[in-house]
Amino acid sequence: MAPQLTHGMPVDFSADVPIFPPAATALCALLGVLLWKLTGARLRVLPAPLAGLSFRLAVTAAVAAVSVAVLSRAGNTLKDAGSGTLFTPVGGMATDGPYSFTRNPMYSGLVFGVMPGTAALADSAWMLLMAAPLFLYLHLVVIPAEEGLLSEEFGDVSTMIVPAATNATHAATALPLTSAGGRQRTRVAAPG
């Protein structure tokens, strides 16, 4: 059987990926709402002429449409490579389609699409601020676990990432990491 990461559905702190990434996104958005309510400060992000509900709904619908398109294309690309979404067994590594631009198009969509879309819908900067802990969770926990598994299965994955997806901010590192499940992993590359 092909290797597979363990993951929380939505939360299992003994798993390789303790919080399922969409659940982590929802938790960050809810934390943003909680901070807004606790502080009493909405921290509006939109100028008054664009703060109407109809504009916010239109922006959110556009972001949702793009997010669904990227998710669908990324999922199909993974399937074509012999893998899948939702932490299914790894049978191949996707390097084309959205993966030719970033190693993690789905996670990029969560941080740079869903969270800003949520901020626009709520007209609150708290959701934008909560994109930072989401990014850190994905970058420091989820992506190293995935890249470690890919490295175990396919060797040095940094050589498999296409040039468009690599740059100075995503240079390969060799930091030893231990997943939440206790398995030692080596982080090879973590472009987001």
C-alpha cells in the first residue's frame, strides 16, 4: 500500500497533520470573529463606498468561484498523478497544472483566497490577521509532514519541483522535524 499521512478529522493531536487544514481555516476565521467581538473593534478593511453588503457578497462569490476552480484543478492534477486529496495514499507526485506554480496550491488558496474573502465578507481585518497563524500552521506543520512523506517515497522532491514553483524564498532546507505522530522527518522544500 502507498504511504499515507495520518490526519485529524477535524482534530487529532497524535496525527501527522493534527488539524485538518480546512478545519484550521475555519478555526482561524472563527478566532477572528471572536477577537472582533471581544475587543469590540471591527477593524474595517473596505472603504465606506465599498462596504455595502452587495459588494461584499460579490467579492466573496468571486473568491469562492476562483477557490473552487483551483481546488478542482489541483484535485484533478493530483488524481492524474496517482494521488488524491484528503491525505489519501500517495501514488504519484503532481508537478503540472497549478503545481507548476506552487507546490501547495490548495493551501495557498486557503491563506491567500479564503481568508481574504472572509475578511471582505465580514469587512474586518481580524480575518486577514488570522491568515498569519493559518500560514504558520500550514508552513511549519502540514507542509513539512507532506514533503517528508514525499521525500521518503520519491527521494529529494526539491529536484522535482518545476522552476516556476521555486525561488529564493522557497529554497530547500534540511531541518530535522518530528511530526505530531513522533516520526522523524526531514524538510526538503516547503513552497506555499
